[in-house]
Amino acid sequence: MVTQDMFTRASALVLLVACWTSETKPVQPTNPAATTPATPAEEREAIVRIEAQPGAKRFQGVWLDFGADKRWVIDYRARELWKPFENREVIVTGQCYQPFGQAILATHFRVDRMRFVKPERGRGPILELGPEQKLRGTFTLYHFAAGSKRADSPERTFTDDAGKQWFLAGASETIPATGAAARVVAREVVPDLSWMAQADGPNLWILDVRQPDSVDDPDHGPSIVPCP
């Protein structure tokens, strides 16, 4: 005859065994990029092509053309910083990725660096592009030394929170007034000093200007994928 006490002890034993044999399953991250191993960046040679006119949904692609009908998209907008490289042979490093949300059916490539195969000075304002970065800081002014040719023409700059002052080689968005704080998406560029006189210091090309306290949603980030 099974008593209430025997039933209670048996139930406790079953629960204890279940605790010993249960397997804890890890929680899967919601961002695929967190588990996708980054493929090593490789140098590749291509020709930069820019579509002549915007198409549907204002898409005006910037492409790396490898020949033999092989091309990868690097931007959906014909930003000015790509134009010095248009129809020129370049060396690029970067990684292929899968963008979040709606995207055109094409291989997407994130450019970390771009430079000319055969640089020719005097053809345009930029010789080389660096990787995209996000900086928080304030738009400022740089005053040239008294008595110099540009003493009366201060130059717009961006001073990041670490205290580094960047000269502005160009911008794809409207730049806020001096003294405004912002979080920017930008690329460091190597300017062609034979094209236009530049101050001695690091140069940024501003791609996007955001509120200073804006944050990125990690679930909306791109996923790095192997290049075909």
C-alpha cells in the first residue's frame, strides 16, 4: 500500500534526478552578426562605377566593377566622396555583408579602405578613403596663425570627445552650426594637397549627422558574410 509519505518521497526523487540530467540551452543572440565570423579583409582591384541617374526609390548605385559581368554594390547613393574614384581603377579592402531589411538583389560590399591603383595628383580632392567610423563631439572652428594668409578665414572642424580636432574635407549632409554637439558617421580621408590647399591635420568626410545621444540598434546591424 502506497502511503502519502512514500508518494511525497518518490516525487522529490524524480524532481532531483530531473535537475541532475537537465541540459541548459544557451540563449541565441538576436543579431546574426554576433555569431557570424568575420572573413579576413582582402585587397581587391576594381573600377568604380556610378549610375548616371537615380532610379526607383531614389536608388543611384555605386559599384565595384570586376569585369565579366561581376559587380558589387558599395552605396545606394552617389555621394560626392565616391566621385573622385569614378571610372578609375582602385584597390579596396573590406568585407561582404547582408544588410538589414529591404535591399536590392546584389552582393553588398563594405569598403574599409580605397585608394587608386595609379594615383594621379591634381585630378580631385581625395587620394584615399579610410574606414567608416562613428564619433561624438562638437563642431568647432580652427583659427590660423595671426599674420598668415588665412588668419581671417577660420576653418570648420569637428572636435571629438577625446579632444582630437578633425578638419572637414567634405560632407554628405548639412553641417550644424559651430558649437553644436553631434554624433557623426564619417570617414577619414587623405586629401590631394595639389588640388586644394589644406591645413595640416587629419581630415574627415562627414556621411551622416545624428543627435549627440543617439544609439544604434544592434539588431538592425548588417551581418558579415563570405564574399562570392
